Amino acid sequence: MNTRLSHPFDPIVFPDTETLILGTFPSVDSFEKAFYYAHSRNQFWPILSKLTGYPINNRDQKIWLLKQSKLGLWDMVAGCRRENSLDSSLKGIEVNDIPALLREHPSIRKILFTGRKAQELFERHFGDLTIERDYLPSPSPAYAAMGFEEKAREYAEKLEMKQ
């Protein structure tokens, strides 16, 4: 699969969103299931559910969790070519217009990245923006250097949530 792909989802952002979580680009599973972090072993939603106590059994519950937690979701990459779901396979990258999203949603005061590639793309293209930003451990099953509980502690700290 080395054809050009366009990002399939709109950002999930609400009028009172305070923290924008940026990934790199949806996985193959996320494309197939038409939602963010859809791989069955991805730890993103289980971590947020653990931290908030909110259920994540379907798309509506996940969106509600984001809204209640004042979190937004989007990705850095608007379009690219790739062979698999790994960030390292992304070629011919076109980035999303993050500054425009931030102008449209002035309540966003912090950006957190779920991948080093997302962070690197942001810094390369928008490093001059004066918004607080930090890195979250990747929730991907490919990132096994850190266990679930350790990732949850990092997310709790950086999202300013009690665990």
C-alpha cells in the first residue's frame, strides 16, 4: 500500500477543549475502523478510561470522555504514502494546519504528542508557536519499552489528572 493517503477523520475538538493530543497519522486499523487509536492493542483509550473512570465501549463514549476531560484529538499528518502503520514508513508527508486549528479554538492551552514523529513534525513546521507542549509515551503496541501502568502514570501527570 504505497498509494497517497489523506487523513480520514476530522479533528475532535470542542469549544472548551484545553489540551490537544496530536498523533502522527492513523494506523491501518484506524483507517479500517474509521476512528482514532482503533488498533485492538493500542493503549490510548484504556489509559484514558483508567484515568477518568469513563467507559470506552463505543465511539460515542470515547467522544464523551474527550469532551468531559476537555481533550481534543487530531494528527500532524494530513496526507502521505506508507507501507504499514509505523511512523517510520511515512513518506511524502503533508502536515495539517495546526496553527489554524489553534486560532479557531483559543481555549487550547497545551499540546501533547503521542509519538516522537508527531513532535518532530510539529517542531519542524510550527516550532515558533508559543504554546505549552510535551511528549506522552506512545500508546502503540509497537512501543513496549514502557508498561501500561507506567504509561498511565505519565499520562496522568502530563494531562494533570489524578490516577
